[in-house]
Amino acid sequence: SPGVDLDTLQRWLRAFAASVAEHKDELTDLDAAIGDADHGANMHRGMSAVVDALDAAPAADPAALFKQTGMTLVKSVGGASGPLYGTWFLRMAPATGGATTLDPETFAKALRAGLEGVVARGKAELGDKTMVDALAPALDALDAALAAGESLADALRAASTAADEGRDATTPMVARKGRASYLGERSAGHQDPGATSAALLVAAAAGSVGG
Ligand code: ADP
Ligand code: MG
Ligand code: MG
């Protein structure tokens, strides 16, 4: 099966940045309901800085690309989402094993390492109404599809569907992590902003990787 090369990974990051820009107001509106109305601005600032860094200094290999992306997000985004998305990419970097082209299993393993970093850092469990509720089912679907012999493109489409379902499932949840948890029961009935941006990240992968 075809590998995931540096150009493809850059297309993924640029596609995510474009999607965040397109959905900036939606992400902010969601955060206005249960947070502090800055998730769209936070993600847009961070991913714009990531694209600027790509334009200024193209990375040498996938590990360098993920490291640069993670560091840029940590530096440029105040708020919970910057360190969490930053950790996601920083943890992906070593999981590539220094390969120039990632085979589907290595790409999936790197994504899994990213999720484990987010969980280690944020301590969110499934059902806490966070980005983890979109990312964890997405990676489970990705692994299951690859194990069943599906192409990376098909597996990422399955992951994107699972991420969307996970995002939607956050609506009735009571938040137990992040700002939304300050609202207690009043956080129920609102879709989580971070799960929404996370579903965009997976959708961008489905749209640009393995296709
Ligand atoms: P802040 O809440 O600091 O303003 P953002 O609004 O940019 O940061 O991001 C909020 C999102 O971050 C939430 O919707 C949630 O998905 C995610 N989040 C917050 N805390 C955690 C955590 N501990 N673990 C995982 N995700 C979290
Ligand atoms: Mg916020
Ligand atoms: Mg904030």
C-alpha cells in the first residue's frame, strides 16, 4: 500500500488550517456556550502560525514536520487546546521512527501516540466531553479498518465518520474537564468545541492522506 510522504502530511496540515479558518466562527460560537468564546480564534491563530512556519522553513522529514507543528501550537495558542494539540503532534514525531515515508500502520501508530500524549497531559477519559471523545473512536476505527485489510484511504474515511459520531455524542455529555466543567450539568446540551475541531483534523486527514 502507498506510504504517507512529507508532501502528503503537509497537505493534511494545510487542509486542517483551511478547515479551521472556514469553521472559526462555529468553533467560537460553540465555545461561547460552554467556555470563553475563544476556541475558533485559538485554533485559527495556531494553525495560521503552523502554515507560516511551513512556508518559511519546510521540514526535512515527517518527524521534523510534526515537531515543528507541535512546538508552534504550544507557543502560539494560549488556552487548553494549544498544549493539547501541540502535545498530539510532538508525540507523533518520535513515533515515525525517523522514516521519510510512513506506511499506514506507522501513520496509525503515530496518531495513537499523539492521542496517548493528549490523555497523559489532559487526563480526560472517554465521556468527559473533550476532544478525546472524537479522537479515540476515530483511531479505534482506523486501527480496525487497517486490521481488516482496508486501504488507508478507506480506513481514514471510517475514522472521519467515527470522529463525527464521537463529536455529536458530546452534546448530551456533562463536561468533566476544561472550562466547560465549571458549568456542571449546564454543560449538557451543547456540542464540545474541541471535539468539533478534532473531527475537522480527522476529516482533513481523510481528505488529503492516502487518497
Ligand atoms: P480554553 O478552554 O483554555 O479557552 P479552548 O477554548 O481553545 O481553550 O479549547 C477548549 C477545548 O479543549 C474543549 O472544548 C475541550 O475539547 C478541550 N479540552 C479542555 N480541557 C481538556 C483536557 N483536560 N483534556 C482534553 N481536552 C480538553
Ligand atoms: Mg475557550
Ligand atoms: Mg481561553
